[in-house]
Amino acid sequence: MANYTMSDISQKYNVSQDTIRYYDKAGLMPFIKEMLVVVANLMIMI
């Protein structure tokens, strides 16, 4: 899996870096990372 900077993710998904930091502090990043892996795998299958 590729490594992305916070700036990359912010621009790609049109969310602020503050929002990403908030999700990280709230403990939601593991869920988001898992979701991105599932989406990436689905895109490979298409």
C-alpha cells in the first residue's frame, strides 16, 4: 500500500488537514485505513 502525506489525502478527498487530525485523535484512523484498503482491493478487481 502506498504511503500518502496528510496533504495528499486532504486534497484527494477534499477534507481539511484539521479534519484528518481530528479523526486521528478520535481513534477513527484505523477504521479509515481499513476502509481504504477494502476500496483499493475492490478497484483492483474491477
